[in-house]
Amino acid sequence: MKRRVAILISGRGSNMTALLEAARAQDFPAEIVVVISNRADAAGLAKARSSGVPTVTIESKPLGKDRAGFEAKLQSVLDEHRVELICLGGFMRLFTAEFVQRWYGRMLNIHPSLLPSFPGLDPHGQALRAGVKISGATVHFVIPETDAGPIVMQGAVAVRDDDTAETLAARVLEIEHRIYPDALRLVAGGGTRLEHGICKTDAYGSPDDSLISPEVI
Ligand code: GAR
């Protein structure tokens, strides 16, 4: 039985699109049963609709800081669609600790840095200012702290001296689109377990899983 997944978005939804495409494969262990946005103008909504996936908008702006009010509406949509796993894809609204705890181990997020480095806003600017030579993206289980929680999968890219936040973001985004579907495959297929706040898996890195940057020739 495929696990029933909701994707939550606030914007363009490119990670959502990567997940929708991956979920088309017959052997993919999850199906995307609904895409939920907290903004009616999220560009990703049209893409989801054109893929034939039901979409729901729960406008968060009128609710202001009433997080519990928003989450009550969200939970009823999740219940209606019998959702088992949530994937956040650029979902830019914070949850209450109660909601996060209810979904602990069943809610994934993707963040464009190698967490625990550079959580929050402008991760690529943070990476460039820190002068790191390798950056990347992280899929993790959600905990109440923002952009933190048990790490399921990471992918890395070399940072170049002439990178801007935009060029680095573009290369990291390609990695995001690879690791999010793979991480969902792993989690939905039962290939992960949480032990004392750490995500363990039977999968390993690729045969040549070293990345050295810069490379001295
Ligand atoms: C992605 O880069 C995602 O990693 C980031 O928002 C972007 C959404 O793009 N998420 C965060 O920064 C979470 N803190 P998308 O709408 O095209 O998937």
C-alpha cells in the first residue's frame, strides 16, 4: 500500500513538482493525495492542478498569528484526505509545537543548506559569508525548532569563488530535486528509523561519495 502524502507549499513549488514526478513511478512507495497552500497566489498550485492532484488553499494571512486556528483547518484537510506523511516544500509558515509533535516522524522538510549550518533565511548568503567550500541541501524530519530535526538525507555541491547567492541557489536546487524524492522513497518505504533523535537508515552513500572542494590539480 502506498503511503498517502500531502505536500505543503507557499510559492513556486519546484520541489513539489519533483515529488509529483517521482511519485508517478509504479514502484514509488508514496502517492501525493493533496497539495495544500497557505497562499492563493502560490504558483505551485497551478502546476499541481495540471498534474491532476487536488489542491486546497487555506489562507493564513487573515488568521495572522492565530497558528492554532490555521492548524485546525489544516488538520481537518489532512484528515479528509487520510494523509499519513507531510512534505513541506518551501512552506513559509511556522507551526505550533503541538502540531509538530503530533506529526513527529511523519513530517519532512527540505532546506537549502547542509544543516545544522545556515538555518533560516538567506542560507546561500550565509554560506558565502562564512566562506564554506561545500554547501548543499538537507531533508529532515520536522521538530519545533526551525530548520532542524533528524536528518534523513543530504546532498552537496562545491562552492565556487565567483558564486553569488543566486548561482549557488540554482546548483543547490538541482540537488534538492534529486534528494527530496529519494528521501521520501526511503521514508515511505520504511527504510528509516528514529533512534534518540537521530534518523538511521540501511542505505549508504554512492560508491565514490567523497567531494573535495576546491580540488588542487
Ligand atoms: C527551496 O529551496 C527550499 O529548500 C526552501 O525554499 C525553496 C522553495 O522552493 N525552503 C526553505 O528555505 C525552508 N527553510 P520551491 O517552492 O521551488 O520548492
